[in-house]
Amino acid sequence: MLRPLQEPDIERLAQLWLHLACSHHPSLPVTFWMARAKELRRQLTAQHRARKALSNDEVPGTINHWVYTRPGSDTAEGLVTISDNLRVETIFVSPGEQGHGVGSELMEQAKFGRIQLEARVLEENLRGRYFLQQHGFAETERQFNQAANQDEIVMNCRVA
């Protein structure tokens, strides 16, 4: 089941993201990802509060978060974040839910009502790159990410 992000989801999602980031990027130290997890937690909290102040619906030009939960559960098992109605900022699924269509469901939500999407993935994240390719994304550009000391691959998908 997909639903908007709720404040109680944030800590679990930040921890889940940290676990997955560390396991999919073995060349980068855990401290690299810990700093980014802290920033993710801060951003999710701020964006959730700003969204709550506006409305519960998607507002063009803002950041939208969609959370996956198992039927009958409120526990967040996955997240997709779309910014500026164009970019998939993050998409991830808990290990126990991977391979069951959850990521595809989140990606379909990201694509809904959009003409095209962009995503960025670090070169060594082979699973992330493969997932994006399976959902119609193709590499359009590479930019060197100095902090990660590797290429960041820009991928685009024409939806409609």
C-alpha cells in the first residue's frame, strides 16, 4: 500500500536508507553515508512539516514522498521521493520486500502524471542502475562526484 510520508516513518526510513547505501556502495566508508543519513533525516522532517502546513496533496514544484507499507501494517518498508515534479531523488525498499514488486510500485507512483523523470546513481551502484534500466531509464550523462570519488550517472526516462 502506498501513502504519503508521515513523521513516525522518518527514523525508520533514514536507518533503512543508511543500511542500503552502505551495502550498495562498498567502496565508500560508513562515515560518508552516516553524514548523508543525518541530512536525509533532517530534510525529510523539514519537508514533511512544510507539506503538512500546505496540504496533503501533491503540489507541483515541490518534493513529494510516497511510502510503501505492507497491507495491514503502518511500518514503512520503502520510499520514493520526487522533486520538482521531475527528479527521482531517492527510491529504496527494505531487503525483506525486495523482489516482490514494491520498487516497481513505487516507481509507477513516481511516473504517474509525469512526462519524464530523471534519476542519478553512483557508478558502483549496479543494482540501482539495473533497476532504473528495467523501468525505462537510460544513461544520458556522467558527472564526476568528487565527494564519492566516482562518476554519478544521470539517467532519464520518457514516461508519456
